Amino acid sequence: MITIFHVPHSRSLRVVWLMEELGEDYRLEKVAFPPPASYRAVSPLGTVPAIDDDGIRMTESIAILQYLTGRRLVAGDETARALTVGPLPDPAAYAEHLNLLHFGEADFTGACTGIFRGRLAARASGREESDPQNRLDRLASRLAYVEDRLADGREWITGTRFTIADISVGYAVGFTALMKLEAMFGPRVAAYWQRLLARPALQRAMAA
């Protein structure tokens, strides 16, 4: 059974969400934030998520999503197949899927964490919390990109089918909401967030 080392609201939510979408059992090991020094025995950099899959350990959330779906694809799991996109039969769809999957972490979540860390630093120093305009502008441009992706009426980020790219991008949309910046959502992003929130798997993951 897969063990997921988890801090609520952190990137480990992506992994819990995927396991809930797959409908598989997993073991949840809650980690304090910030993680204690002893946690480095699991994750050498002290970051979450981390998983242990029968001795296989990983610590990067997007790589974990690809690993978990990919391992099940090899085994012929149809649920996993529905959650990802392969190079066959359409390389263009595969490229779009990969680009959005990694955009959700490297670019979109990165814009969120810049604001979040700034707020933590202000709080720790006793300064008034205010979000620098350049950081807000960076986040706004990422939200505008998602808004544009949804402009053709698609339900999910790559089209009509929910995939792990939605777990990646959806986490960043949720991070924005968690920081009480939902006023920055365009109408399509706001509707997309509500569709994500309506998914029972996400509801279970958020309650974990």
C-alpha cells in the first residue's frame, strides 16, 4: 500500500486527490509544518509530498502523479488511462497535456508561493502584510492564461476529460482561493474552480 506523507493544503493534496480519483486505498502519514528534522529521513530536502510505494520513494508532486498513473497504465488500469494522455494516438494532445501538467507546478504554483512566502516573512518580522504588486501581477498573468485556455468552453483544462493536468492546475487555483485572492479569478476560472470543488474525490482529499 502506498504511504503518502501529507501536510494539509500543501502540494501533497495533489497526491491524495489522485489516489481518491483512482479509488485505491492508501496510508496517510500527517507531517507537521514546518516538518521536523526527523522527516529528512523520508524526504532529504524536508519537503512534502513524499510517498513510499513498497520501498520506492519519491518527493516531487508532478512526478508522483505521472508515476502513479504510468505504473497503472502498464498494468492495464482503465481508470488510470482515463486520467492521463499518452503519445499515441495524438502527439499534439500529449504535448498539451504535459505542458499544462507542468505549468500547474513550475509556473502557476510558483506564482502562488511567492505571495505566500512573502506573507509568512512579513508575519514573522511583525511587518504589515501586503502583497507586492509585481507578485500579484505575476499571479494575474497565470490566471489569465488559464482563463484563456477555458475560452473555447472546455470543461477541463485539456478538453472534455478530467486528467492529472487538472489536479496540477486545480491545486494552484485552490491555492489562490486559500490565500483569499478569488477576486482575481475571471468568470471561467471561477466556474472551473466550482467544477473542481464538486468532485467527490477532491472533497475527500481536502477532508483528509
